Amino acid sequence: MGLDRLIGFDAQLLSEAFWTAINIFILFAGLSYLLFNPVREVLEKRRQKIAGELAEAADDKKNAAAMKAEYEAKLKDVSKEADAILEEARRKAKARETEIVEEAKAEAARIIERAGREVELEKKKALDDMKQEIISIASLMAGKVVAASIDTTIQNTLIDETLKEMGESTWQS
């Protein structure tokens, strides 16, 4: 018995090997139909889902880039608008400053003019007071000199004549 049996193929071994191969093929075909196809379908659906998610992610990325560009453009517009508002505020402030300075100059001119008028009025009042004092002093002196001999109407006439002779310029200088 030895070596013959180890390598030798007999009819029973060949038929069992044949039927075993057919059974394995049928089992493989059945399992392939029952298991591999559903697994392939699941894998295909998963691949499609991943591809869809990748496409969606790419779209989201594009949308995000567009939104970022829009946001940056809006920021630039806001910055420009803020600069315009500040420039307008500066221009208005400068105009208001000029207006205030002009009003202050006009008010100062009015104050100076009013002060000048008040000085003139005070000067005239002082001159009138001085005239009245001189008239009263002159009346007292004249009254003492000619106390009994001249009456009041003659005295007033003499004072007026004296004042006219002295002239208006004497009182104002």
C-alpha cells in the first residue's frame, strides 16, 4: 500500500471531487445572489451618498466663498459710508465753526459800537453837568457881585450872553 494510494486518483475520488466542485459553485452562486449583490447594492448606495455629500460640501464651500466675498464687499461699503459720514460731519463742523466765529465778530462789533455810543453819551452828560456847574458858579459869583442891583431875568440874560461868547467849542474840549 504505500505510494500508490497517495498520488493515485481513483474513480470515487474523482467523482466526489467533481460533485464537491459543483456544490461549491452552486453554493458560491447562491451566496453571491443572496449576499454579495445586496452588499454590493449597499456599497453602491454608500458610494453614491458619499459622492452626493462631497458634491454638497463643494456647493457649500462655493456658497461660503460667495457669502464671504459679499460680506467683505459689504464691509467695504460700510467703511466707505462711515468715511463719508465722518467727512460730512467734519464739513458741517467746519461750517458751524466759521458761522460761530462770524457771529462772535459781529457781536464784538456791536458791543464796541454800543460802548462807543455809551462813551459819547457819558461825555455829553459830563459836559452838560459841567456847564450846569459853571452856570451855577457863575450865577453865585454874579449874584454876589450884583446882588442887589440886578434882577433874575437880567442875570440869566448876562449868563447866556457870556456862554454864547465863550462858544460851544470851549465846553467840548
